[in-house]
Amino acid sequence: MLELKNICVSFRSEQQDKIFGHTRQQVLHDVSLRVRKGSCLGILGESGSGKSTMGRVICGLLKPDSGEASLDNISVYGSRAGRRNLQNRLSVVFQDYTTSANPRFRVREVIGEGLRVRERREGCRLDRKKETLSLLETVGLPGHFADRFPHELSGGQLQRVCIARAVACSPEIILFDEAISSLDAHTQVQVMDLLRELKERLGLTYIFITHDLTSITYLCDDVLFLYQGRVTEHLPVSRISETKDEYARRLLESIIVFDTEEEAV
């Protein structure tokens, strides 16, 4: 469905060479991946691994130096039509729900941003009130929340609103960029249960960017390990214990040690 082939991305370095001027820092090195329709791909990497940069490439926000990004064999960066094809079919849920929701908007206006995208794409006028109440119910929130402001909600409730906004435009793919990492452990599980339910009910495809291997094993079908801008392993989550990659093994062992310590308490 969605594919990256040999993606390379570099940024201009802040430090200036006396002879050659500004140099470039390579962030992604020949990154390739394929996301199957109806699946959830987890992209796992520590801070500075390049996973957020990869997310921007996937979303159509950052044209790579080289390589190809395509959705159903239509190049994302080859034409405006390719970019529009992606934008019409993909939504994003970000980590920082406090800044991704306008603090001056009520919840119905936050969700309305997604509904406007759908109206523009389908060329129709929706019953905004009815759709908003339906979306709130879909993400497990009561209808009267529509009149609340973001600061009147808990972190988990506000992230559910952001998920409702992403679903509002009827996407085929949703990219989650560290979307649960700012929530407490109990709320993380609740939100992941919601995401699993939405994926099955709406036939969605997910890309789940995170630094947390536990959430990958809970939610994802496949996992891609990213280390220093390179893909070090890409395999089904059901076979994650078979990995031979050193970086992936270290992450697995750290979780095993942590779980053992928890049981001993």
C-alpha cells in the first residue's frame, strides 16, 4: 500500500567548515519499508534515530534528497497530484496533544477541522453537530464534551479528541507520532485498546512511531527497528524474539530484565 524505497535525508549542519562552508548531516540512510493494507507497522527507535524525520517523509511534509515514496504505486513527491493523493488518505496524531489542539477552540471546533477536510475532499456539506457527537461516541467520550475547551480535559481525553479529529476526515491510513508517550501507563493501555478497536471497525492501516517496544508488541503487526538513521531489522512482531540485530536484542533484553524486576517486587 505505502512504500519507501532507498530514502536518504540530510540537513544543513549548523557548524560551518572554514573551507567548504556549511556541511550536511545525514539523518536517513537508504531507508526502505512497506506497509500492508490493514496492518499496523511499528517504527521503533531511540531519540535521534531519525524516526520523526521518517514520519515527515511518510506524511508528505519533507521531500527526501533521494529515494521514492509512493502510495498504491503513485509517487508522493513526483507531482502535486501525488501529494494530494496522500493528503486525502492519511491523517496524523501527534505526541503533544496540548499544542496540536487550538486552546481557543472548543472540542467541536477541533473535530471540525477534520470534518472540513472531508467536506472539501467529498464536495459536500456534513451535519457537523451529528458527526461530532458520533465521533465523540466512537472514541469513548460523552457528547457534552463538544462544548468543552482543551484545558478542561485530561491528557487521555484530549488525545481521544485528537484521534476523533484524525478519524473525522475518513482516512485510510493514520500515522501516530509518539501519540501515547506523554500519557500515564494505565491511559496508554486504554488508548491502545481504542486504537485496536477503531482499526478493526473502520478497516484502517496504522503507522505507529515510538521509542517504546512494549507498545509495539501490544498494538503492531510488524516492527521496523531504526538506529542512527538506518533500518537494522524489519520483521513480524510474532517473530520479534528471533531477531539477530544487536540493537534490537538490547531493547528486548532491557524489557525482559525490567519485567523480571517487576515480578520480584
